[in-house]
Amino acid sequence: MNPTPTPTPEPTPETVRALVRSLLSDDTAPGPGPEVRPVRERGGHFTWWVGRRHVLRLAPDREASLRQRRELRLRDLVRPLVGGAVPMSVARGEWASGLSYTLDTKVPGVSAEEQAVSALGEADLADLLTGLREVPVRQAETLGVPRTPPRSLEALRAAAVRAAGRLPAEEFDPARFDQLAAPAAAQLGVQTGPAVLVHHGLLGEHLVVSPDGRVRGVLDWTGTVIGDPAEDIAGLAVAVGAPAAVRAATLAGYGARPCLRGLWLARCDTVVRLAGRLHGGDAGRLPLLEAQLGRAWESILLERVTDLREGPDEAP
């Protein structure tokens, strides 16, 4: 019988300071080195601010270490295609036996939850979607990026309709799902274009926005997959609103079908998540989930006038 593995303790400030001193040591500088403080965020890594210019992410287990090492290689692959949106690692290694870390440069700006994206920021998002589509899929696969089958929109819509029935009437009107009639749901139900590299986490907390509304960074590439580009359009609808997401996807060359598929994935997801949290007894993130639902359900002209039988479906 194999012994139970000893759990890895959380890194203490002393552990982090010692690691940071070894990475950013300057024999001519007095004092204990840069200030370190934990970042209050969810995720699979222990994350610390290091001074004003760096962020240290420590993987808590071996599985997270594998994802982090893959993420670092993937960021190097996509950086030439998506530009400055990808953070840079200035040091990487192990902070404990078999457990990885990366010390990244801090991307200046704030979360898209705090700063609205401007028209120029929408162009930045279009460049991001274009670059992701241009990443060679085979190269990404050699790094271990998994393929993910497209989700069934019809099944997701059914789950969302059930979830909507559990929400208070003042929170959400289930009749809003009538906008996605059965024929349209069938047309949008499956991915029709080629699989591409998908960030799969384009939420507001992962978009770094400058005061002028430009998107200066995209964080957390650990969940990246090869799959349905509508998933990233959906993420943007949740993060920056449906109109901005569709404009960015259209600038990136995507046609009506993937844009509308992404829009409805986002709308269904936000209803399911809000109902789940509301009935799960944890109200801590309810304001965020309510804001995300509101953004995803913003009205767009495309859904009112588009005939899906006309025009291009996918980006070239």
C-alpha cells in the first residue's frame, strides 16, 4: 500500500521573500528586497505581487505544475501572433520539489471589470482573436494543448431555461429565451468551422485594460484548448458586453453564425452560473455574476436582422 503523499504547505511570506531574493538579488541594494504580498484571486496558483513590476505564480501541486509549464511554452508560441497581450516570464523554475513557479512582468492596467474597453480596445481584441486563429494547431498539440469538442447549444439552452425558472422574476425573465427559436438554435447548435486555438478564459478578470480603454494584456493561459472559436467570443460577451464582443469578432473576420453562437453560449452560461450560485448559498460573487449576465444579454443589431442562410459563416 502506497503511503499518502504529504500535502504541500501554502507558501509563506518568508518562503516567497527568499525565492524572490534569489531571483532579483542585487548585491548593491540594501534591505530585504522587493515587497511581496498575496494577490486575492481565484485560480490554480498561489499568486503574489512582487514589488510594483512583477507577479509570482507558484503551482500548488504537480498537475498545476504541468499546466504552468505548458502555459509558458504556449505563451512563447502565440506571442509573435498576438503581440504584447501575452505576459513575459523573467524567471521560471521550482519553488519546491516538483512544483513550478514563474516570475512574470506585471502588465500595467486594471481588470476589464474596472475599466471599459474603448473602440481601440475592441480592435486589440480583434487582433487577439485573429492571432489565435493563426496559431498552427499542430504546434500547439505538440505542446500538449488538448482538443475539446464543441458544446451542444441546444443542450445548453435547455439547461439554461431550467435554470432561469429558478431565478426570481425581477432577476431574469425566462421569456427572453424566445429570441432563440428552435430553428435558430439548431442552426447555431454545433461548430461548423475549423478548430482553432481558444484561450477559453477571456473573462474580465483576465483582460488588463489601460486608462484609455486599450487591452494591454491577456492573463491565465492555463485553460487554453484547441476547439470552437465561439467559446472565446462568448467569453468576450461576458467580459466586455455582447455588442463589443461581436464587433471585435467581426473585425477578426468571423461571420454571423460563430458570432451568434458565441453570444448564445454566453447568455446560457451566465444564466446557469447565476442560478447555481444563487441557490448554492454563496452570495459573495453574486454582484459579479449579475453584471456578467447583464453584459451577455445586451441587445445587438445582428440578432434582429441576420438571416443565417446568407453570407459567410466563418473566418477564412
